[in-house]
Amino acid sequence: MGGAVALALLSALLTAISTVAQQRAAFAVPETTTGHVGLIRALLHRPLWWAGLTGDTGGYVAQAAALGLGSLLLVQPLLVTALLFALPLGAHYAHRRVSRADWAAAVLLTGALAVFVIAGNPKRGSAHGSIDDWMIAIAILAPIVVACVIGAATSKGTRRAALLAISVGILYGTMAVLTKSVVDLLGQGIEPLLTSPETYALIAVGIVGTTLQQSAFQAGALQASLPTMTVLEPAVATVLGVALLGEKIDTDGAGWVLIGAAVACMLAGTVALARSSARVEAAATQPEPEPV
């Protein structure tokens, strides 16, 4: 468990750095650059975006390694600690100090995560879900993603960013489950890896999710998208991990009470920190006032 925890925390750190960098790069692209493909083309010419992409790749590799060692129920909740790293980083760019309320939320989130991991004692399930279970999951999640993307196409600003963030959270949560499956295939050899539909599903979901994420970053400040992405990704991954892979929480009646309280505190702390780090990041992207 220790190795999975360490790798998950490393992934969270790299994700925090990359998220700030990619959002700053995407937000700077003029709104006249329309379309998901046009945005990506513009970002390809921005060194800051490439730096963020490099960090994001490193974070994903660390996440994949963590999933190879531990369960989704252990790794995915730990990834929300990216907010603990994004908070001081965003404050640094905005030339501000982290408030007491933010540190209180950070302590709340950290404590809740510790309680969840200890009381929940997450157990690993299978590395692969059945085709029937996947079809049910796709039938439920795909229409939500499509509806959000269509709605975002006719929206602007905060609403567009929020709708895209919902689709990204769902896709990244799904991607986490597929990543666990592909890591297992990688251990079996090249042939199983190249012949499994999970490998190509992972690539497709990753490309679509990353593209929509950049569009969400362009549409508004992090406050409009980060909270939704941060909460939805582990939530979707956890539900899919239980439903598709058979992962479970190993605890008793009192443990479930502690887990319920921990989850509530995790949600509260996550939303508070996401909004705070988004506010300071939004302030950092505002132009300096011109001298009179």
C-alpha cells in the first residue's frame, strides 16, 4: 500500500503543476480561436502548454504505476491532494498568502483522506470488467458526455467551462479504470496489450478528454472547471471500480459511519480548495492595471 500511496501523491503534485500551467496557456488563447482542434493547434505553439503537458504526462505515468500496485478505491481519492499543491502554487503566481480558511480546508481534506484509507481498508478487485458491464456503463455515461459537449457548443464563459468540466471528469474517471486494465495487460506482454480493445479505448478516451479539458480551460478561469473535474474524476472512477472490477471497502458498521463522515469532509474540503486555488489563479491571469 505504501508504494501506491507515494506514487499517487507524486501524481497529484505533477498534476497540480501541469494544471496551472495548461490553464494559463489555454486561457491566454484568444476566444476568436474557435473549435477544439483550432485551440490545440494554437497551444502547440506555446512553450508553457508544452511544459504543462510534460508534467501531466509524468503525473499520468505515476498514476498508472500507483494503480498497478493498489486499488482504484485507494489511489483515486488520494489524487485530490493535487489541490493541496495547487493552492500554494496558485497563491505564489498571484503574489498572495494562503489564507487560514484555506489551510483549515487543507487540514480537513488531509485528515478525511487518512480516515478513509485507514477505516475503509480498500481491497483490490479484478483488473478487467466484463463486456456486458462495460456496455451498461457506456450506455449510462456516454449520453451525459455527449449532452454536455452539445450544450457547451452553444454556451460561453462559465457555463461552457462547467459543462465541459463535467464531460472531462466523467472521461478521466473512466480513463482511470481503463488505465488499471492496460497496466495489467502490459505485465502480460506486448501481444495482449496490442490485441485488447481496452488499450485503444484508453487512447481514444485520453485524446477526447484532454482536448475537452483544454477547451474548458480556455472558456474561463479555473474556478469554473477545476472543482467539477476534481470531484467527478475520483467519484466516477470509484463507482466504476466497484461496479466493473469488484473492488470493495472492507469495514464494519462503525467503519461505515467513519467513511461516510470522511467522504463528506473530503467533498467539502475539495470544493473549498478548488474554488480557492481557482480564485487566486484567476487573479494571476488578470492584466496589470495601466498607469494613469
